[in-house]
Amino acid sequence: MYVQQISIFVENKPGRLAAVTRLLADEGVNIRALSLADTSDFGVLRLIVNDPELAYTVLKDQDFIVSRTDVLAIEMPDVPGGLAHVLEVLGAAKVNIEYLYAFVGQSGHQAMNIFRIEDMEAATVVLKENKIKVLPKEEVYAL
């Protein structure tokens, strides 16, 4: 059910981000969504890709520091307040969000976001009870 996110620690210097993306491209890995957070010395690149197992293996084999994390992909109406509604539902249920970022699919009518949530099971139940679509990993990887 959960989507697998790949996180890579990347040195904060010219060309390192390009090296990661080129390595994945050369192996046929397609990036679906990404988030980059940086500090003065390194960045954390979070990726949703079409083949997380291949991406993980390729990066690990090239000595990148890489990890895998389960996240939720949530679909919501692409209208003002669409995200606010999802956040209100989770907040009312006391579900803690660690971080989130957006991604674009092929649908022009829906917004999609990646959520890293402290209690993934509780969040999934609350979202479904409130008719908020949690996207299956196969659907996300195929976008």
C-alpha cells in the first residue's frame, strides 16, 4: 500500500545533484517527484521513482548514502482548500505529519502530495474514513 521513497545524502557542491540524476537516468529510472532540503555541507534528496528497488541498488552500488522510507501518496481536489482539508482531517485525528511535498501526475483535476507521517496506519484509516484517496504504490510508480 505504501509508496517507497528513496532518500540520498548528497554533498552540497556543484555537480553532485546532476550526478545522481544522470546515474538514475542512465539506468532508466524515471523520477516522479522530488524534494531537496539542504544544509551548508550536504542535502537530503527525497525521490519517488518508477522503480525504487533499482534506484536504491544503483545508488548504493555507486557508494551514495541512500535509504528507503515508506510514505503515503494522497490525491485531493486541485482547488483552493484541497490541501487544507486533508491537513484539517489529519490534525483533528491527532496524526503528526513529519513532512510533505507535492508531485504532479497525469490528471489535471487532482493534486497529489507525498506525506511522511508518524503513524502511517492510523493516517490511512482516517483518510479513507474521510473519503480521501490514498494512492496505491503501483499507480504512483506508473504515473
